[in-house]
Amino acid sequence: MARTVKPLTDKEIKEAKSKTKDYQLTDGNGLYLLVTSRNTKLWRFNYIFENKRNLTSFGTYPAVTLKQARDKRDELKELIAGGVNPAQKKKDDKIQVQTIEQSKQNTFYEVSQKWLKHNINNWIPKHHKEKSQRVVNHLYSTYNYNGKTISIKDKPIDTISRLEVIDLLLAVEHKPNGTNELARRTKQLLQQILDYAVTFEYVPHNIIRGINTVDILGKKQSKNYPTITEPKEVKKLLEAIDTYNGGYSTKMALKLLPYLFVRSANIRQMEWVEIDFNTKEWSIPKDKMKTKEAFILPLCHQAITILKEVQANKMSDKYVFPSDIYINRPMSDNTLNYALKRLGYKDEFVTHSFRAMFSTIAYTQLNEPNGHNFSSEVIEACLAHKEPNKVKGAYNRSSYKNAMRGLMVWYGNYLDEVKKGVSE
């Protein structure tokens, strides 16, 4: 016959004194109080799970009262009846708490900063600086959009949801000075960070991969730069550039741009080592190209003349068009656009418009009387537009070299004729 255990009372527990050896006060059903020789009172629960005896603790008395200890015992007995080992659950709960705490530390901010640090040697400094600034400006900002406050900066990265990302992208698109293109670039940036997070197991999967950009932001909006193509207006533009009275570097870069029509960054960062006066070519390294491929642009004699004049008066041994303030640095981003504004061309013509001007004129004059007979592929090659087919692209760059030179010579002569008024 099983021995009947008399349950403990609060009075009995309070009056229990320490002895030279530890001893137990039993409450029944596996629960007992261990009174130690150091005058501490510890709750213990003794149970059998899968034919093995186990022991777990509930804390100290009086921090854990008699009632609380009994409630805990009854809770664990229910777990045992359900086939759960309380000791294993305790370990699992501890791991879960640690995981949650670790997750709180792995905020989007912390992981994105690790991503930037991870890539510091993978990207050129200028590219790394631009990425870092975009992260700060667009992903660390707090937005108020559509009645919601949106911020992911301090959120654990594994708790960010697709809906939060969608709200963020829409907020970027509709913020002051926000655009559809900016929202798309922000999505690409976020996708790269989350790919890194997946690689290093901060998140189980990249939630961006399940978002259809068209569904959220609509079809990509093509960016059409304003330009000038009518001979009268082209003549006015070229004559206006000749009258520019600002810095020497700025004026000469403006004079060269109509004949080269490259992107702003390329003309601003042009270096003397890239110019070959013998072959009349400009070799732009791949790290300066949007296509990430090296590009060789033939130079017409008008461009060579301008470059030789700059060389005779050069202010920097490195940059063709250095800053007017710091000769060891290229001119700043907005210098050329600001110069065009000073000439009276505000939003209707920007630096990039020289590319659109060449493209429109070259296509319009294709196979026309007094025009040229170079193909559309040659026109696109002069613009350094990337050929989707890599094999074909490599072939075109090689096979179109002479044709590109021919088109560049034709266009330089065309601009001179327009400036003289012959084509009016």
C-alpha cells in the first residue's frame, strides 16, 4: 500500500531550519523542498519519463511560493501525460529565448552594415560610398505613407514581412522627389542585402524573391531625356557653349561633349592616360562604364583639337577636366548641368541630352541625302549600349571599330556644318 504523504504548509516551510546536512520536505506527487546546510530552500520536482528518473528545479523559496511550486508541478505533470519531457522542454525554451534575443540584435541596420563592410573590398570606393548613402537615405528612413508609419531600420531582419517591404517601396516612390525608378533601385538594393542575410543565415529565405515588381510598381517607366535636334537650335547651343565664361575645365568639357556624347561621369573622370593621340582613341576602363565592360571610343578631329588645347593648358597631370578648386579631383557631379543652366538651358537640356541629341540625329540622318549609311548597330555601339548577346556584342565591338570611327567623323563634321549655318 502506497505511503500517504502529508502536504506541506507555509508555516512548516517558514519554520524549517538548516542542519549540518541537506534534507528534504516532501509535498507529494514528486514535489519537495530541499533545505540546504547553507540555509537556502530550493524547490525540486522528481519525475519519471520513459522509465528514467529525472529531476528539475523550480527556483528558491520564498521567491517561488508553495502555491506557485504546486502549479508548476501540475503543469509539468500535464506535459508528461502528453508525452513531453519537461527537462527537454526547458532546454528548448532556453534555446528559443536565446534565439529571440539574438534575433533582436540582428536588426536590419546591423545586418545591412555587415553587408556594407563585407563588400568594402569588393567594390570601388566610389561605388561603395554610393551604396552606403542609398541605404541610409532610402532604407533607414521612417516614412508616413497611406496612414502608416513605415520603418525597417531597427526591426529584427527575420521579422520583416513582404507587406512591409511593399509599403516601403510605395513610400519611396511617392515621397517628395521620389520616382518609380528610385523605388525599383531601392528594391534591388534591399534584395542584395537579403541575399547576404540568407547566405549567413540571418533569415531563412529572401522575401523579396516573392514580390513581383510589376504588380507593385507597374511597368518600368522609360526615362526620356530632353534634347535638341533642330539644326537652328543645335547651332544656338554650340554658340552658347563658346560664350561660356565660367571655369576653364567646365568650358572645355562642354565644348568636347557634343562630339563625344558620353555619360556625365565619363567626361568628368576622363584621365590623360586614357587618351591615345596617335590612334585617336579614348579607352575607358570597365570600372567607369555603366555596362561594366571596357569601351574604346574613336575620336573625331574636332575632339582631338579640343583635347590638345586642354593639354597645352592642363591644370592636372591626372584628370583632363579637374575641379576648378581641387586640381587633383575630377569636377563635381552637377558642374556641367549647372553650367548649362547658366547658359539658359534649365530643364530642357542636361548633360545626358547630348547622348539623345546624337542618337536622334544619327537615326534621322541614316540613309538620307548628305546623311550617313552606318547601321543602327553602329549607332548603338557608339553610345556604348550593351548588346544582350555577349558573343554578338564582343564581335560587334571588334567588327564595328572602323564603322564607329566613320560615324564619329561624320557626326563631328555634321555639327561643324550646322554651326556654320550650312544645314539651316
